[in-house]
Amino acid sequence: MRKLVGAVVVSRGKPVGTAFNRVGSAKLFFGGRTFISPFSRHAEIRAVIQAGISNISGSTLYVWRNTKDGTPALARPCGNCMAILQILGVKRVAYTTNAHPFYEVEAIPKIPS
């Protein structure tokens, strides 16, 4: 069964970055540089890159996953993505689950200075 994953970065009440997962690796262009990353297929990182660094700190990331028939599925970002979100200063992540109420919201702790 094919699963669909998407992500939206919301900063100051406005969507500033959106993305879907990709199959295979992808070149990403950020700050005038080209990156090929194992995270480039993950919707979370693709949305953050699209949003731009000035819109990330304090933002909320929404991630959803559904099966082909539209049933919600678990979309919690992987450990690597969560670490990157924490480094970039994302404040919280909301993601779908496969059990009622079909979503969770997690605060992302700041890195101690």
C-alpha cells in the first residue's frame, strides 16, 4: 500500500514552506549551494529548506501521512529530522497518527546555550 507524506512549515501564522516526500535522491539548492542529502527525500527537511532560514526559528512544522485509501498514518519525523529541526529552532511539530484523535503535537526543546 502506497503512503503519501507531506509537510508544511508555518511561521508567524503563515505557511512558508511546503513539500512532499520524494522517491530517490534529489538535489536541493539552498543559499546558492547544491546539496545531495540522505534527508532530501524527507518532506520535513524539504519544507524547511523551501521556507528559508529566516522563517524557521520559532515555527511549527505540520507533517501528515495517509495511505492510498486516505486513512491517516503515523508521520512522526525520524530521529535525524527531529535533530535537524531542533538545531534550526523549530518550536513544535504536529503530525498525524493512526489512532484517535489522529494527531499529536510535540514541543521541540531548545538546545541549551
